[in-house]
Amino acid sequence: MATNRMIYLDNAATTFPKPESVCMAMDKCMREYAANPGRSGHSLSLRAGRAVWQTRELIAALFNIDDPMRVILTSNATESLNIALKGSLKPGDHVVTSGMEHNSVIRPLNALADRGITFTAVPCGTDGTMDPVLLEKAIRPDTRMIAMIHASNVTGTLMPAREAGRIAKAHGLLYLADISQTAGVMDIDVEDLGCDLMAAPGHKGLLGPQGTGFLYIKEGTEVRPLIEGGTGSRSEESFQPLIMPDRYESGTPNTPGLAGLGAGIDFILRETVGKIRKHEAALTKFFLDELALMDHVTIYGPKDADRQTGVVALNIEGMDSSETAYRLDESFGICVRSGLHCAPLAHKTVGSFETGAVRFSFGYFNTEDDAAKAVDALKKLL
């Protein structure tokens, strides 16, 4: 029989629940001022514009971005990554990436092959970790960019992000950081990271709604827009304006969603990233320690809460990952994700490509009781 309370452990896909302030901000926008921001001069449009601008400022504050105008608001990290890759690479360019990447990087890179753009996925260890020496060795005379995930969405493995920035700078390369799994969870400073481009969704660790995200473009980094159209500015011109951020933000934005994203980031700034990270790491450590006592369970990744995010991937011997996830949901009310998690390269790296894996991902609103019940459910399945 299913439990009365669902235990949500799929936060690496989308965090749930959201802070109450996020829901209230979205509801208030829809009820009071959901007009087109920057498209009219009346009071509701101006209020909507202020809400969008406030979210842009909050993103800049969280990641130590000097100029909020360098923050491009998008619909998700995938859109941000496509803008960064397709807008900055040219025929003949080579990209260095990792063997733990999500398809939101690998698929655009494969699609760019018809433009003469190539890439090298640097092999990682069976726990998903990367040796920065191998990253640097993969650089060729035609290398233009290093594009790398900050933490694996499959195993939570933390990648050498700062080292990648140092290597990119030393070789005069662009550095694109995909912080989809670490934004709002790890302390991230664009200057410290050394990135030229940084992409993130709003619906994961930033605690915002789906349909939101951003791309940071460092000053001096040339990126062609992915789409052109109405921006609410320079409407007398028939060509895309070059001003930031309008150049990359064609069409009516998701104002209610961005209002919610702003509330989510405000919640993080008040709680602090350090507190959030400490809580999620404690749950991860507890879960890993309990798993280590079980037979017939394969755990993927570093198995160390200090070297990974709140993501733990595993398989039960003799049980398909989809069946495990189904039974956890049906019999115990525990929500997890199974399969390949849109990251086949990562599964090939850690050895779970043929089977997929069951992913447990903890969030700020999970408790130790949630983790304990997940452990108990796995014991019963075994």
C-alpha cells in the first residue's frame, strides 16, 4: 500500500515543493500585473518590467555578476546552452568537453558537425571524476572552447570547474560552464569560476518554476543570437538590436515564471547557499552510509557527500531500474527517476548504460526521515 505522504526524491530533475513565496509571487503577477514587460508605457507593463529586472538583478547578486545586463533570461538551461554553443562556435572550431555531459551539450555539439565543428569528450573515471591533466591534454591547435558540466546529473560527481577555467584562460579559450545541478546549491562566483559563458535552469536548485533559466555572457564574448524578433526596443529597425540583453531576448517573456524565479533566488539569498549545501550534504552522507551496509546494491559515483551533490545513483542486483522506481512509487510513495537521465555518455562512463540507474536526489525541503524511509524501502525491496 502506498504511504499517505509522497516522498519526493527527484530534485535533480525539478525541485519540489517550492517555497511558498515562489507560488505567491507567481499568483500575484497573474492576478495583478501580468502585462507585457517593456512592450508598453502603461503602469502594468512598467510593473511587469520591474519584476523581470528585479529577477535579473537577483541572479547577478547570487553569482557575483557585475552587470545584470549580461544576464540573458531564457526558458531553460537547454536553450541557454544552445545559444552559447551555436552562437559562439564557427566552422573549424574544436570543443573539449567531458565524458559525463548531459545531452543538452552533446546533442548540440553533434548537430554542429555539419558546420565543421568537432569535439572531444575527455574520459572520466568510473566514479565520474575527471583528471584536469587529461582535460588540458585534449586541447588542440583548433580548440576554441571548453564546455563542461559542474556536477553530473547522474551521479552528482563534482567536476574540476575552477581548474577548467584556469586551463581555458591559460590557452586563450572560451569556457562554458553548465551549472544546472549546482546553481543555488554550491557557492558559485563567475569571477572565481573564470567562465565566459554560464548556463542554468530556474526550476532546479534556484527553486523557481519550470520554463525559466538564464545564460551569463561575459563582456567581450561574442555570441550570435539563436532567434530574432520583437524585443520591445528599437522597433523602428528591421534588424535585431545589438543592445544587451535585448539582442538575445526576442518574444514575450515568461513574466509570471520570472517573478517566481526571483522569489526563489531571494529565498536562497536569505537562507544562504552554505546552509542549503550543508543540509543536502548531510542527507546524502546519511543515505550513502546506510547503502554501504546493504548487499546486492551497486552505487555509482564518488560515494562521498563532499565530492558530489545530493544525487545518488544505484541499482538493485537482478532488478531493472524502471521496476525499482515503479515499486518505490507504487508501494512506498517514493518518487525517484530511473533510466539514462538524458546522459548516455555518463552512464557509459560509470558502467550503467545497459541497465540505466535509479537516481535519488535530495533537496532542501527533504528531511532525514525521508532518507530513512527510502533506506527502509530499499531494504524491503531487497
